[in-house]
Amino acid sequence: MRVPCTVVEEKLWDFLDGEIDDPAVRRRIEAHLEICKRCFPEYDYRRAFLGLLERHAKDPVPEGLRAEVFRQLLSVDGSEADHPLNL
């Protein structure tokens, strides 16, 4: 039975992070990604994104950036329309 795209999309971060323990579920997701022209590009993008994060995880953070990120996160009241980073 084929896994629906909605399920693959929902589980994609867990799949990439190795957090899906059931080998049968992992195989079904892998099989879906091998043939799905809709899901594979998203998988490939997320995989590349994680690779970028991994390569730069040890880079020094510019002074003040960490504090600014936390300030922005704490200021969010749940309304995306009012979010200062909303474009």
C-alpha cells in the first residue's frame, strides 16, 4: 500500500532526523520518495538544508545575533501578521 503524500510530508523531518524507529515505515517512506515527483524535491531541499546547518553549526555567531533571535522569539504573541519578521 502506497503512503499518501500528506503522510510523507508530515513525517519528513522525523524521517530525515532518523526518528522513525519502525523499519517498515521507513521503507514505505523511502519507496514513496523514490517515485513521487511532488515529495522528492521537498525531501531533497530539506536534506540539503540540514546539510548546510551541519556544515555551519560550529561557525561563530555574530555578536548580538543570538540575543536578537531570542528577543524576537519571546516577542511573538502567536499572531503572524504582527510578527516583525513577517514579509
